[in-house]
Amino acid sequence: MVSVDADKCIGCGSCAAVCPDGFEMKDDGKAHVKDAKAPCIGEGVSSCPVDAISQ
């Protein structure tokens, strides 16, 4: 299961930039999981500079 800790997320968008099929930025300025089974999901997780995404 992939999840984003909203308290840790700084909204930089690196996960969505690296893996747009797996993550999206929403109106709250935070990243949200779009498709946890996207092939690039691991890259998106590892791109988070504050480790707000767990897998």
C-alpha cells in the first residue's frame, strides 16, 4: 500500500513529476496517490525529499 503523510508533504510535486500515472497534486497543495500499481510508483516514492510517502 502506498500512502502520503499529508503532515509531512511539502507539496513540491516531485512524485507527480516523476510518476504522473501514480501521483497527482490536488487543490490542497499536497500529493495524493492516483494509482498505487503504476509501474513508476517506486520512483515517485524515492523522489520525495521529505520521505512523506511510504510503500
